[in-house]
Amino acid sequence: MTTLAERLSGIDARIAAALEACGRTGDEITRIVVTKFHPAQLVRDLYALGVRDFGENRDQEAAPKAEELEELDCHWHFIGQLQSNKAKSVVRYADSVHSLDRQSLLESLAKVTEERANPLDVFIQMNLTQDENRGGISPGDLLRFAEAVVAVPTLRLRGVMAVASLEGQEERDFELVAEASDRLRAEHSDARFISAGMSGDFELALTYGATHLRIGTAITGNRA
Ligand SMILES: *Cc1c(COP(=O)(O)O)cnc(C)c1O
């Protein structure tokens, strides 16, 4: 049995080694620990180990957790599919939404952030499959959608987000994301980040330029 502290430092060591192997520095890396399915206490334990960036994928679970932990300086990253009717709740605690994947959600986020003092950070979630019905923005639609995002003053476009689609295709997927990111960055220099890489593929994602790693089980252990 390993402890939480051992798993965290083990992952950080692997991140550092992967970065060194591809000649990158850690300056622009945000390691997000995904705490879905785990109680608020696990967030406290991670916080005590220095973690500040946490990821959640369901508002029903994240909202009460964030509220219970309000006194801590946690940065909450919302990474799951977001129903438009939950947008209002999510923007109360989330500093960033990684799963902006459609026009209707953009409109909802614009509306619920209208009164906000600091802009909400958003990543455009990519659809890397040929299946138009899958969630996410296709590479060919990225720049047009990005124009609509940057037109909303209360949203700050940070970059692209992706979940590798199929086992065995991670390499191709991360390459598509890197290409999409290059095109986005050429138009919007601030939108330079790439949210990609999970427990099973973060080292590969790092070689393709990932900046925001979303790591769950490799750190937290299996869901409670
Ligand atoms: C759960 C989840 C993760 C973390 O997955 P692990 O395999 O546990 O590291 C990352 N991204 C998203 C969108 C998730 O839902």
C-alpha cells in the first residue's frame, strides 16, 4: 500500500522526468488532481500536501464539496460535461471550465457570468472523432467558435482541452490537439494552453505540449 503523499510525489517525479525527456520546463504546467468520487476530506489531505488545483466533473458532487471547503484557497477546475442549467451553479465556485464544448453552453456561460468581476477561464473541448454527434468542437470549427468565445468579455479563453478518444489512438489524438492549439494560438496568443493527459497517458500528453494535466486515480487511488 502506498500513501497519498507517496502517490502524489511519485506522479510529480514522473511529470518532471517526462518534461526533462522532451526538453520542457515545468513553468507552465498545472497539475490538477481530480477528486471526483472522493470526499471533501481527501481534498483537505491533498491541500495539506500543497495541492491547490482540483478537478471535478459533476456539479451535484462538486458544489457541496466546494462549499464545505470554502475556507481553503482551492482552485476548482470543472472538467466534465456541463448541462446549461448547471452553469449558474458551477460558476459560483469554479475558476475555470475545461469543457466548453458547444454554442448553447457558451451562451449560458455568457449569461451567468454577466455580473462577474473576474473573468472565468475557459478551455474549448475538442471532438477528435469523426462522429459529429460526439460532444466537442471539431478541429475545422475551432477558430470560428473561438471568435465567439473571445467576444464574451467575462470569459477568458485559455486554450483547448481534449480527452484521448480510443485506446491505441492517443498519439494521433494528442497530435491533433497540438495542431489545433497552434492554429488557435496564432490568432489568440493568450489561448496557449492545452488541457490533456490523465492517469494513463499524461507522459505522452506532455510530449505533445500538454500544460494542464488532469490526474485522478493515479494519485487518489480508486474511488471510495
Ligand atoms: C475523471 C477524469 C479525469 C481523470 O481520470 P484518471 O484516469 O482517474 O486520471 C480526467 N479528465 C476528465 C474529463 C475526467 O472526467
